[in-house]
Amino acid sequence: MRAGTAYWGIWDLSRSTPPPAEAGFAPGRAKRVSHRTRDGRRPQPSRVRWQRDGRGVAMGASGQLGVGVVGYGYAGRAFHCYLASLERPHGLELRAVATRDPERQARARRDHPGARVHATLDDMLRDDAVELVVLATPHDTHRDLAVRALAAGRHVVVDKVMCLNLAEADVMIEAAERAGRLLTVFHNRRWDWDYLTVRDVLARGWLGAPYLFESTVFGYGEPRGWRACRAQGGGILYDWGAHLVDQALQLVPGPVGRVECVTQSRRWSQSDAGSYARLSLHFENGVLFVVEVGNLARRAKPRWYVLGEEGALVRQARDPQEPFLNRRAIDAVTEPPGERAVVHTVRDGLAVEAAVDTVRGSWRAFYQNVADAALRGAPLAVAPREVRRAIAVFDAAEAASRTGLPVRPAGE
Ligand SMILES: NC(=O)c1ccc[n+]([C@@H]2O[C@H](COP(=O)([O-])OP(=O)(O)OC[C@H]3O[C@@H](n4cnc5c(N)ncnc54)[C@H](OP(=O)(O)O)[C@@H]3O)[C@@H](O)[C@H]2O)c1
């Protein structure tokens, strides 16, 4: 359907009742936190322990939670320093950046004159002003850096993918529980417009019972730096795939019975990360969720193709937030009307093809929730044990891709 086509049928669909809150589909709804200290208690919000806590950090003593971002590459700069500095009114204050690179250090000083610039995480951990450490570093560093920051009494946000395997996830969760500090993963794409819209359409019942999801991100270009190296990045599935698997586990209820995985490595001679991966999650309730990622695709597929017993949804476009984030204008995000998801179904005997209103999330919600969790005891929106489940899917995918056989993820 081209932009400008008359979307007849939209009125009919739009009058359906909104999803009940208890259905668990409301955009941005926080999940119950599963974070516990060793003796089973919830860690106390920082606000109730203003005094130094024995580890040399006065948590939230100023009424603001001091944030330190490790890594001043793309994510550290464009995502974390920017988003954390927006949430001052919510209780976050960007106080430090760590990067070993002198040019990046100079840039961080220019960009954030109020923040101290350190060379390493260890230097940052000697800085009492930092109470929450954000890791915007390659995937193979996440476990060790997170464990060090937690052991030093800091809360930790780690960018996706949480880590490279289940053993690493367990070490990180254990470290957080031992320290009584929060650990969460930057799954910003739980607030993506395309994903929230799919969730909303499902909750409204417009597709009937869903049975097939195809969730795809394709591009064309050789991976560079640590992403090109499987030992550092984990391979092609661990980049965009981390978001797509997380969304799959959020969208479809119940256990994953088995996964199948096919990967290919072509063309890119400087990389062993792979050029294509297709991961099929067979849920026990019969739903098939197919995640596809590729860096050797001259033409993209739709971002979403969803079939239910009563209808189909197609959305070509990805979430629109990233270009606005890069212009430091996250509050000004818009998308052309032609990028809306289109639902195909039958109503009262009439075939309906309707562009549906997009549900607009904001990546700001992630850090707002972190502030609420650390300072006011709210449940974490992205609980580490939820993400551990995704890491179990990745372990199973690795085994399935190696053997060519279906594998049931651990713990399902
Ligand atoms: N959620 C999203 O939408 C999204 C988007 C993009 C990236 N990411 C994630 O963000 C993370 C970083 O990706 P990126 O694109 O920002 O990578 P990048 O541009 O290559 O930057 C990586 C940063 O990590 C630092 N670093 C590298 N190795 C390190 C080590 N051993 N110890 C400490 N610091 C180290 C780098 O070095 P220096 O010390 O030299 O500065 C650099 O500042 C990854 O987990 C990635 O998946 C997420």
C-alpha cells in the first residue's frame, strides 16, 4: 500500500476497546522485579540508605543518583550519556565518563563539561560520585566489568547483549544479589514504536490467535571492529538479534519448546561474525517466532510480518527514534504516516486493509525506570532474570546451529 492511499476500514478498527491493563500489554508496563538479595529480600531503594554503605559510596546522598558511563563509542555517547543527562528531573545526574582513548576523552570533556573523565572503570570506581555504572562496551567485556562494578557497590546498567552465555549471566546475577545492587540490561527496544504497535494490535484481537511472527532486520555492510570478531561480539545474532529475541519472549506467553538456527558466513573476509542468521523459536503453545538478521541483504524484508487466524499485520519500517536520538532530539520523534503498520482482516464480511495508529514509546522510559527503581524502589522494567532467559535461547541457538538439530533452551 502506497502513502496517500485511502485507508478505509481504519475507523472501524480504531473503535475497538483498548486492551485491559491486566492483560499485561500496556505499553511500558513494568514487570515485577525478580531481583533479590541472597536472603530473599528486595534490595532497599538507595534513598533509605543515605549514609555511606560500608563500600565507600553514599548512595543517592545528594538526592540525585550519580551516573558513570564506561565507553564513549557510539552507544556511550549517543545513547547513554545523552539519555541519562535528560533525566536530571527524574533523579539521574551524569557525573563521569570512562574511555581510554585520548581523543574520546577530549570529546567527552567538550560534550559534558560537568562530568569527570576517567581512563578506566577502575579509576571510575574510585570516584565516590558515581553510584550507577553504565557499560557501553563490547559484549565480551560485560560480565567482568559488571561484576567489578557491583562488587564495588554500584548499581549497573549493561547494554545489550547482557553477556555471551548462561554461565556469564549467572555470575552477573549472583554478583548483583550478593551486593544488593540493581542490575539491568538496556533493552531500549521494548519501547520501540513498531514493537509496541504489534503488541497493541495483538491485544485488541484484530489478528485473532497469532501463530506466526517474522521479525527481521537486514542491512548491507561488512561489520567492523569488535562486531566483526565472534570472540568479542558473539556473532551476528548477538547484535540486533538480542533485541529481537527479547521482544519475542515478551510478546509470546509460555515456554519455548525448541529452537532451530541456521547461520551463514559469506563474503566478508575480515569477519568471522557471520552474514546471516535465522533463529526459529517454537513456543509450546504452537506459535512459531522467526528472527532473521543479515548484513548481506541488498533489499530489506518487512520489519514485521505477523499472521493470526483472523488477520495479518505487515510493517515495513523500523522504529524511528534512532535518527532523532543522534540529533539529540528524542522528544521530537515523528514518522511519516506511510510507515504505519497495515492490518489485513475481514470485518462484517468486508475485506479490510487498514493502517493502524502507531503506539509511540520513548527510550527515555528506560532511564526513568532505572531512577525509579534505584531511588524510589519501583520494580525494574528489565529484570535480569528475564534477560537470562534470552541468553538461554542464545546458548540453545549456538548448539542448534552447530549440530543442525533442534534444542530446548535451559530452564524452559
Ligand atoms: N541498545 C542499542 O540500541 C544499541 C545500539 C548500539 C550499540 N549498542 C551496544 O552498546 C555496546 C557498545 O557498542 P558501540 O556501538 O558503542 O561500540 P563502539 O562504538 O565500538 O564503542 C565501544 C566502547 O567500549 C570501549 N571498550 C572497548 N573495549 C573495552 C574494554 N576491554 N574495557 C573497557 N572499555 C572498552 C571502547 O574503547 P575506549 O576505551 O577506547 O573508548 C569504546 O569507547 C554494545 O553492547 C552494543 O551492542 C546498543
